[in-house]
Amino acid sequence: MALVLAVLAAGCGGATRFDDGLSEAGDRLQPDTTATTRPSTTAGATTTRPAEAAATPPPSTSAARSTQAAPRTAATRAPAPTTSSAELAILRAANGPPGGAAGFILQPTPARSLVVEVLEEPGASANRPALDRVLSDLRRYSAKPVSEVHTPLPPGSAGKRWTESELEALADRSAKVPRGPDRFVLRLVFVRGQNARSPNILAVTFRGDTFATFPDRYASTGQQIITTVTVHELGHLLGLVDLYLDRGRADTRNDPAGGGHSSNPGSVMYYAVDPSVLGSLFGGASDRFDAQDERDLAAIRAGAGFGSNPR
Ligand SMILES: [Zn+2]
């Protein structure tokens, strides 16, 4: 367990609430698609594991996974006919809902390495210490080689109000790192402007391989919040909380965002961090996964399937 409660000395700036918008992403999805972000509704339907996908899976196996992990993009993102089964499974999970690709990110095969592609608009560069934490956490919890690639985004979106669809399209047309059968590419998007739904949304995870953050909204909050926001979004890509497994974790009971969050202020997956009260109420914001988070990450890495509840 790595639990850190650091004293927060946040210059709050305009941010009064840490709201990463995962629920907003859910709100915009169709009900059946939203259900796939909540494994509890699909428990039992999932039998495919990434390792199985790598080892000459029957067509029905790949289809089963794609059905539960990435229904909303299959029609528009169909890979070329020559794509291998493993690559197809990776792409479908990557293009699917948040958390659904955690098995491919954490399990040893078929994606034997990870690439973090950092897509940055001028004036919205990734925060170096926060990015270093993302890289070190990925190495720690996946035990895979992790490389980092920076890709520039076009300038000019200062003041823009981004929808998730626009962010997704931007990432898809700008990304340079090819996705392949033996690697998983995580896309981290850093843009000027704000989320269309609220200026209080500091970051948003909207797909299995991609999250976006809005440095204009949090740059003045201080390093602790910036790291927390960034690692929190990584946690969603890694399937936390119960976006991949179906633990029925009690600590999600009070999640006002409706899923993917912990009610433990000592976890980076805590659903809200309010810089104005953190110092007095909680003593600080955690930028670390808590013991339950780490147990889940270990279970996924060990081969747990989507929607499962391993002992
Ligand atoms: Zn979140």
C-alpha cells in the first residue's frame, strides 16, 4: 500500500472542484454503452482475457470481447482485413469505454510494451512531475517497458469549449504512434480551453486508451492537485474503480459521479477534491492508489477478466 496524504498548499485559482467528467462521458453515451462501463451489468458475459486473445483466439472470442468492450466505435473503426486477432482485440478495447482496456494495459500479453503518447497543444504542455508519476505507475503496476512520445497538437483552442467527441476526433487525427498487436498506446491529450459541460471539469477520460486534461483550468492549483488529476485519469484507464472488475466495492457506494470512483479521500480515485477545503477537511489530496486500488490492479495484471470478481 502506498498511501500519501500530503499537506496541500494550493493556490486555488479558478478551480474549486476536482471533477474529471467521467460521469459526463457516461451521460452522453447510450444506455447500453454506459452499461459496458459498469462491469456489474455484464458480469458473466466476459470470458476473453488479453492473453487468450494473443493465442490464436477463435473468432467468437474476439467478437465476444468487442461486444462488451467497444460497441460504440466498432462500426467506424473497423481495422483492415489483415489485422491480427490480437491487434483487433486491442484496438476494440482501446476504442471502447474507459477502463475496458485495463487488461491489455496491465497483463503481460498480448501487449508486451506500453507507449504513452503525449499530445500537447502549445501553451498546454504536460506537467513534467505528473507525467513522470504516470510513467512510473505504469511501470510499477504493469511491469512492462514504457516509452514516452510527444506529439504536437495544432494551436489556437484557447477559450474553446471541448466536447468529448471533439477531443476524441482531435486525438485520432493527431496521433502519430501506430497501434499494433504487441503494444498498447495510451493517449494523453493536453489542450487549451475547457470542457464544454463545465469549467470545473479539469480532465476527462472518455475512451479505453485516452484521457484529456485542461491545464488552463488547473495550472494554478499547485503540483499536488496537478499530479492528483493526472494520476486519477490514469486510474480510469487502468479500470479503477470497478470499471474493469466487478468487485462491488463498497467504497464506490457514495460516488456522486455514478461509477469509477472511490469514497476514500486517501485514494487518488476519490471522486472529488476541493482545494478550498482540502487543507482543513482532509489534510491533503492523495495522489496515490490505495490498498484496494492496488489489489485490483494486481488482480487485473494477474489475468482477471473483464467483469470478473477474482478472489
Ligand atoms: Zn474520475
